[in-house]
Amino acid sequence: MIPLSYYVVVSTLMFVIGLVGVLVRRNFLIILYSIELMLNAANINLVAFSHYLSSMVGQVLSLFVITIAAGEAAIGLAIIVVLFRKRATTNVDELNVLKW
Amino acid sequence: MCVDVVFIALGPWNDANLWSILKNSMTHTLFFFYFAILTLISSLCTIALRNPIQCTVALLSALLHVAGLFILLHAEFIAAMQIIIYAGAVLVLYLFVLMLLDLKQAETVIHRQYGFALFFSAVLLGEILLALFQSPLFAKVPPITDAASTPSPNTESIGVVLFTDYLLPFEMVGVLLLGGIVGALVLAKQTPRSSKS
């Protein structure tokens, strides 16, 4: 049987990969993908702990996380479409309207 | 191939033959390492590849392998939701918008400050792993639990918890999704001023 810590290590590595993606990439879509990766890492953690504590609460929480991720994807894509219509770019470095 | 595994595992779940394959400790370990390594490789490809379409396909692979990990954890319902919602809905939406945007420009992939980003991410990874290795939890191998020890089916017990203890958050998530729909529509709608001009 796989120890719980293996799942936690996988989840940690996946989270850090997502974090690097958010920090390093400049394409807005890839940044959204990286956020999905980080949410999935949290899901792995929740489900693994739910299994090893034999409680259903972690799985219910990961359902909520999946729902929020779907909503975030919809809003993020709407923002990308609006930005691309106005600025014809998805490069986050060129989107500096809110910068002062 | 991963999809086949997931579908086989999702379908006849009470089939004793199939379950005994997964219950075999060796096979279980093998499947865990397959899913874990493929998840990490696909995640790396998601952030490292240049073409956004390839990134999307890599993300799809990562999500499917995470669903495989969920099945190894006896969370069949979450695995099914992962495939239906993420792979079925969210990824198709991403791909649709990606086709719509028609990104022609050769973007400079890497941010200027990637050195700082990599450094601090490595520090964070080191901190988390250090804390993990030093915790008493790390070396502990939990007792073997198989399907026989779980009292009721996975979906049923999730439903019981979801609709008793977590009823209020459930309703709030529904309201949040409604807000998301309205917000996405308002954002993506062409304003009359800009459509006239």
C-alpha cells in the first residue's frame, strides 16, 4: 500500500510546478493552466487525506474545488476574450492598464 | 491508454476479478508510480512547451492521470467528476477559446524575472519537503484498506455528507456558479457602443 506521504510529495511537486508556471510564463492562457495545476494539487491532497482518515469531508471539499475551478475558468476565459478584443494580445506584460 | 484504465476501473466496480487486480499490492504500487510520474511529466510539459495547443493537451493528460490517482484512492466519484468536468468541459472550453483567439505572434515565452521566480519556487519546494520529511507522518505506512472495509458506496456517502453537513456551502457554490455565468456573459458581450462604431 502506498503511504500517504507519497501522495503529499506528488501534490507538492505539482503545486510548485504550477507556481513556477504562473511566475515564469507570460501567456495569460498558460497562467490559467498553471492555476488549474495548483488546484489539482490541492485536490490530490484533499482526496488522499480523506482516504487515509476514512472521512468523506475531503472528497466533498475537492468537489467544491472542482466547481470553483470551473467557474474560474469561465470568468478567466471571458476576461481573455475581452482583452484580446481590445489589445490583440495575451501577453500579460503588455497588459499594464491598471499599473500606476 | 489512461482513459481505458479509467473506464475499466469505473465500470464494473463491484466485479471481484477487477478489484483483486488493483488490491494486489504490487500492481497498486505500479499503478501509483505510473500515474504519479505521468502526472508530473505532463505538468512540466504544460508549463514548458511553447505551442499553447500542446500545453492544453499536456494539461489534459495531467488531469486524466490525476483522475487515475483518485481511483487508486477509492474516490471513484471524484475521478468521474474530474474527467467529466475538467477534461470534458473546462479543457474543451480552453481549447475552443484558444482556437478562437488565433495567436499568431511568436511570443517570448519566458518572463524576464524567471531567475527570481525559479529561485523562490525552489526555496518554497525545499521548505515544504523539509517540513514533510521531518514530520512523524512521513515514514508511517497506514493500514491497508480495501473496498470491503468501506461501509457504503463512495457516491452514496459523498451525497450523505454533501446534503447534510455541507448543505449551506453547496447552495453557496450554486449561487457562485450563477454569478459566474452572469459575469462571463456580461464580460464577453459586445457592448452596443463598440459594436456600432
